Amino acid sequence: MLKEREYTLEKMSIIFQVLLSLGCFTLVWWSANFSAVVPIESIHELNNSLIFVALLWFLLLEQFGLGKMVRTSSYRQLFVAYFKLVSIGVAFLFVINIISGYEALNVKTLVLFSVLNLVVLTGYKNFFFLIMRFFRRRGYSIRQILVIADQGSEEYIEKIIHTKDWGYNIRGIMSGCKTINSKYKDRYKMIPERKNLKEVLDRETIDEVIYCKTDYNHDEITRFILECAEVGISFHHYTGMISKVHGKRIRSSSFSLINQLPFVTYMTTPDNYAGLKIKSAFDFFFSLVVILLVSPVFILIAIAIKLDDGGPVFFKQERVGLNGRRFYCYKFRTMVANAEALKASLMGQNEQEGPVFKITMDPRVTRVGRFLRKTSLDELPQFYNVIRGEMSVVGPRPPIPSEVEKYKRWQIRRLSMKPGITCIWQVSGRNDIPFEEWMRLDMKYIDNWSLAQDALLILKTVKVMLVGTGK
């Protein structure tokens, strides 16, 4: 995932900067020829010049590493790098002008282009870093990491700390080194090395584990990899040692770079970075459109609930999301106002196995609630959770904390993907499916995730809503 993310973002950044440079050149050229009648030959010269600019700037941006999205240099160093790039690029264009005699590449045009391009490219990169910092400080797309370190890991920890633009937040440092503990105890949560990693992963919200010990222990690394894989958490270890781990629980392993440091990454979750970003973008815009289109339905449902028993329109409940993150999930209220208080007296009628509670003819459900559940309209407010980034349109259903506490260890891996409004379980029988099979269907979704599968599940969900098979 890290390797693909870095590669994808770097290429996208380079292409965007090339487009900015082409825009700068075109703007300068048209400004110089705005009031004149432009012959067709000049248009051909412009087109050929733009091809030269695109090729040169693409190669130079890659050569200078200016496509990287992590800020590892000062603003002055960044300006110097772009100054060198523009100077070399314009020098090549000047040579092409001497050879070809293109008027489009005359000295005046090149000078104006170089100044504008330098300002635009440095402005773009600095603005990007400011935007990234703005969102990171507000907690958007933050990856919570656990660092496993020893006395030789200080350099690695410092480098990880300085990858702020990637959105890493050190949740804790597991180490038995007094020097490491002394240096970082005031900044980060220190976890004793003797602590069981399983317990730490179960208790803390951890997205990735980074093992940067210099004193490698093959058996320890292998055990940690399997323990992380069991609950769907990515594991990275420094490539000073390659650990060979096999098994169905390990989805893939690959080389990655974390702030120029080479790591081997093991993961059991989808690693299609571009596809997951498309999924996130789709979630946001699809949910926004749904809320806007069905807003009249929202109003009608709210009126019906109020007329039915006069209680609250919405039901808010704490749920567990991605890798243990807690959030409040919203639904239209389908039960009596004191439904949670009545739950204890109905536990003997529970029809589901495992930690979940389901009754086919639940006496707590209101008249309007039965219709909303049958048509799944009670789930509509969860599109608000999707817009907030807490849920996805498609993904394993978000459980309540008390259910997660009773999960078997292999079932925790269903939290390794963002929870969704619908998934395989919703379109395959829902309450008629035993709990263990429900969990296995969620694992099947995670292990075989694709955009095509999401699209198919959305279509099947619409069919379920129209047929009205909900309970």
C-alpha cells in the first residue's frame, strides 16, 4: 500500500505540475500574440514547443524528485530545487530555439515563462503542504502507528516523526531501551517491550505497526506479522532483515519507502491505493447526491415518526469503526424511545448466535419502524456518517462496542476496513444468516474487494430495498 501510494501520488503530482507548466507557457505566448493575427505556422510552433516543455519538465521533475508529496526540505531548499529545474529546462528550450528557429521559443518568451513557472510551481507545492497540514491537524486521514524500537532506532523514529505530510501519528512506542523511553516519554505513550502485542492491538486504535529494531529477531518478527495479520493491521519492518512468512492470512508483502527508508510491508487488507481513493471519492459524492435527492423523503419519514409516538426522529448509537475508532451512527428511530432499557428483559428471546441481538418480531419496534426496517429506509441517515468519513457506502456493518468485546480474534479483522451501510450480509439474507457465516462473508468481502464488487452490491441493495425483505 505504501509503495503504491507513494508511486501513484508522485506520478499524479508530476503530471499536474507538467500541466501547470504548459499552462504558464501558453499564457505567456498568448499574451505576447493577443493583439496580432496569428498565422497557422505559429500555432504549429506553439504545439511543438508545448511537447518539448511537457517532455523536459516531466523528466526534470522526476530527476529532482519534485513529485514527492512529503516535505523533507525547507522552503528555501524547495525554491532552489525548482530554480535549478526551471533554469535547466529553459536552457534546453533555448538550445532547441537555436536549432529550430522557433519564434515561439524566443528569449523574451522564455524569460517570462521561467519567472512565471518558478512562481507557479513553488506556489503550488507550498500551498499543497499548507492544505495537507490544515487537514492533518484536524484529524483527517490520520494513520495511527505503533513503533517497535530498540537502542539503535532513534534515527528511524526521528524520520517517521518528520513524515508529517503523510499523516502518520505515533500512537505509542514499544521499547525496552532506557534511552528511547527517556527521550520520548513526554511526547508519546511508552509501552514496555514485555507487553503482549496482541493486547496492545486490541486495546489501542492502531492502523499500522512499524518494526525498526536494529537488533533483529526473526521469530519475534514472524510472530508480530502473524498477530497483525490476524486483525488486519499492516506490519512494516526495516529491510535489514527479510522475514519469510507464508499463509492464507498474509494477503501480500511488498517493499515500501517511509521517508526514504526501505521497509517490507505485510498486510491482509486491500492494497489497491488508487482504487481505494476512488472508493472514498465515490462515497462522498454519492452520499451527498443521495441526501440531496431524498431530502423530501427524510421530511416525510420524520413526520411519520413524530405522528406515530411523538418520540425523537433519529436514533444515535456508539459504534466501532476502522481499527477500533469509535463514532456515533445515525438511523431513523424504529423502536420505542426506551428500547435500550427493555433489551435486558428480552435477551432470552434472542434468535442470533454470538454477541449480536436480533428478534424477528421485536416488540420494541414501532408501526412506522416496521415499514422503515422492511424497506431499509431507516439506514438513510448513515449517508451523513459517510460524508463525515466515518463510514463507507459498502463495507462490513459497524458493530457496537459490547459486540466487539465478545469477538473471537479472527473476527476482529472485519474492523480493518471502514464500515459500510451495506455489504454481502445485507443482500444475502441478513437475519437469516448465522453469526459465524456473517463474519465469514465480511472476510470474503475484505479479501476480494474491488470497485466492481462494490458497484454490484449497491445494485443488489437497491433491489433488496424495492422488494422489501428487511426485518
